[in-house]
Amino acid sequence: MAAPSSSSSPSYPPSLTADQLAYLTASFTDYALAHGLVVRPPPTLSPANPHNCLATSAPVTLFPSPFPRAPFDEARAIQTACNELYARVAHDEPWLGALSRELARIDDFIGKLWDVHTRLKTEGGYHHRYSLGLFRSDYMVHRDARAGTAALRQVEFNTIASSFGALATKVSEMHRFLWRGGAYPTIDLLSDVSLPRNPALESLADGLAKAHELYIADVAPERGYTLPSDADFVSSAGPTSDYGIIFIVQDGERNAFDQRWLEYHLTARYGIRVFRVTLPEIRKYSHHVRPNYELLFVPPHALDAKKQAVFEISVVYFRAGYGPADYPTQDEWNARYFLEESRAIKCPTILTQLAGSKKVQQVLASRDALARFVPDEATTDRIFNTFAAIYPLDTSPVGLHARKLAFEQPGKYVLKPQREGGGNNIYRDKIPDFLSGIDEEKWPSYILMELIQPPEVDNIVMRSGEMMQGKVVGELGVYGAVIWKDGEGKGEGAKDGVEVVYNREAGVLLRTKGSASEEGGVAAGFGCIDSCVLV
Ligand code: ADP
Ligand code: MG
Ligand code: MG
């Protein structure tokens, strides 16, 4: 990518005069700052940040990027089926256990997650009644130049800490504003129909609120509450104000505002209190009440108050805990166990987190394995059609074949470990050396995936105040919010064992990166947030 010039003239986005560009960037910057479309600045950009009070506009594109309508519609249409699929995987403990135990032998992090589950199952048992999934299924459009087609291909499925929903909603609104407010020159492509509204922020917050409501409805008979039967959500009045939601967050999170927007929505719309806590802090401020392991939380800011505020936690929402860096000592693992053991609804449980591993995605990429979890053939086909080729690197016949591919044709593949959060993959020609450099015993902890080749489009990216123009590619994420009955009757098999009580497609995220860059993660520093103009 290059600094923008006003001379080149691709048809979209339109070429701009210097005055037009200056007007657009000023409009963008003020809109982003005024609407909380912001992140904390990287320390290199702003070494002096007194009281952590500075923010900068989030990395975004100046224009919405063209995205083909049919794959966009299809990705959204199958989201509730994908939600249910992963709820079923998470619920099928024997199936998930077989995979996780294999991985645990060679992947320490997966091993530790699995240990929390098995220890809990054998020692104290689970106490929650429902599980909440705030998922995101990520796709690229695969361009088959010879056939002239563009097909939807899943990159991965996230079951923990799926981020950027709130900022995606704000980017979508911003692009609409820049269009309607006249900051763009006339662009025929843009219309009320081609710029879809994106309610990710509200939909994700609604999922959390619904779980909160279900928790209170579950405890109500024991506590003698009468809840209004006509209201969809419990109001903040009466005894329900003693309940709250915990967000488990990372210390020094730069993307805190994306999380804060969910909190603001929960509090403004539903009167729900939200507490932000790190894993090492949680034990200081909370305890269980036996025999049902309600999670009681005393917010640190209320410790000195005359009347001590104690909140019963309905939902624990993890925006941390997805990678080894969040567990530097055994204390953090103990904290995870403590939360897992509680009656609070987890988003996600350990099993749901494991269901989102790359290994599960690889196994599901065989149609028979997928069919185990999807109730009908037609839906199985629709989901299966979005899968790219993914191989194990074990010593099975297909694994041995994949090892050959990895060494002989690495240019077609990406190698993925069982990790989340971006920046962990090995691409193309680096694969052979990487594999040769590690113990062969460890190879099965990676999966080999065919590279998807998305079509390039043009756009202008604003990142940390720098403007870059050039070829970009997009990755579409579709959010899902799903709640299922869990905790009891675990492991009853795939198709019958899950009772889904809430299931919604929950908005989208378009992330865009320079087409020469391998990774697209925004927080990991590779990409930016975009919105779709459907073509
Ligand atoms: P993570 O869980 O760390 O986000 P991903 O599987 O999403 O892992 O990989 C990170 C990034 O790598 C993606 O956002 C995408 O840009 C790129 N990527 C991953 N798989 C593929 C693929 N099969 N083809 C092309 N790019 C890919
Ligand atoms: Mg991921
Ligand atoms: Mg990803």
C-alpha cells in the first residue's frame, strides 16, 4: 500500500482532490472521536498517557469496501445453524474429550483447559444451568479466476472473546454518515439498500441480557420472586438490581471501548450492572455460596461504602483467557476453575472454548463428522459448502498426505496452531522450515489449511493517524448469540442432547487488510475495521 495520491483513478473509491481528501479525513476523525469509535493508543504513538485518558480513532477504512451480496446473505443465513452446531459440539463431551485428550499430550494450553474441565467434573461438578455463546464465524470470498466465481469460505469459527462487534456497528454508521452527510463525492454504488445496517452491538448486548434474564428466572422460585411474565427482559427494578454481569478483561486492554459499548448498552437499555475484572483479581472480590455455588461479587470501589454492595453474578463474559499469556501463573488457572465451578452462566464454558479450537474445525471439515452435529442434510450441505480443505498433520493416511503437501507445495497453505487472537499462524514457504525446526511429535497439534484467495478491492486505510491507499482484501465475520441448557446430562450424544433456548444471527464485522499482508487481525496490528457495500 502507498500514501494516497489524488492522481490515480480507480472507479471505486473515487479519486479525490486534495481538498476533498482533507475534508473527508477531518469528517472521519471527528466522527470517530465523537462517537467512541476509538482505541487506546499504542505506547509508541503516545508514550505519555496520563491517567490513561487518551484515545485515538480505531483503524478503519475511509470507504465501505465492495462485498458480493450472495455470499454475504448466505453467511448470515446459516449463522443460527452454525450457532447450534457449536452448541452441540460443546455439549458432546465424549467426542470433544477424545480430541482434546489427544491434543493435550502435545499442547500444554489445551491440556490445561481440559484439566480444568475434568477436575471440575470429578471433584465439585458443574452448577450452571445454561451456556451462552457469543460466536463469530469468519469468512473470505474465494475467487476462482478460471470459473469466474466467488464462493464463501470459512476462515475459522470463534467461540471465545469474539471482538469488534461494537466498533463494527459504529464503522457501519460512520460510513453511512459520510455518505449521507456529503463527505464523499457522488458514488452511484452507495444507497440505502447497498449499505446494510449492522446491529452487532445491540445484538451481542441482547444476548448477554437474555442470559442475565434466564439466570434470574432460574433462581426466582428459590428466592420467592415473582417476575413479570409479559416482559421480554426483567427490568432493573426490585430484587433484580442485586444481580450483575462480569466481563473478564485483560489488564491494559487497548480495545476496551469495544467492550465498554456492550456495558453501556446493557446498563442504558436494561439497567444491568457490569463489572470489569481481570483473572488475577477475581478471587479478591468474590466468593461462592454453597451448595449451589452462586457467584457473589463485592465491587472493589464499594469496599469502603457504609452499606456493602454485594452482587450475585448472572453471567461471566470472557474477553480474556483465550491464550496462554492470560495464565502466567497457577493463580489464573485457579481463577478460571473458580468461575467455571460457579452457578453463573459462562460465555464461554471451557468446553465451548475447546469446541472453537482449530482442531475441531479441521475434523468438522469432513462431511460425516459434520453430519453428526447437524440435524438435516440440507443444512449440513450449506455449512459444508463454506469449508476449505483442512488437514490434520498426524500419522493417519490423510495426515501423512498432508505432511507431503506441507513440504512439497507449501505455497498453497497456512499452518495453524491451537491458538486464538491473531499472529500465530505460519504461511506458505515458511511452513517446511518451521516444521523441520520443531519436534515431529508436535506436528499433530497443528492443522494445515488451504489458503483462500479473496478478490482485491481498492480502499484507503486510516491507522494510527497514517493514511494508506491501495489493494485490500476483506474478511467477513458473522456474529451469533446462542443460549442452550447445559450443566446436567452432559455427554448425551450429538443430536438430541441440546436444548437451544435462544438463537440469533447477531450482526457482522468486515475486517480489511492490505492484500500483501498474511494476517488480518485488527488488535494484533494487521488490519482495520470496515463495512460492506453490497455489490
Ligand atoms: P486466529 O484465531 O488467530 O484469528 P485465524 O484462523 O483467523 O486465527 O487466522 C488469522 C488470520 O490469518 C485470518 O484473519 C486471515 O487473515 C488469515 N488466514 C487464516 N486462514 C486463512 C486461509 N485459509 N486463507 C487465507 N488467509 C487465512
Ligand atoms: Mg480465532
Ligand atoms: Mg481469526
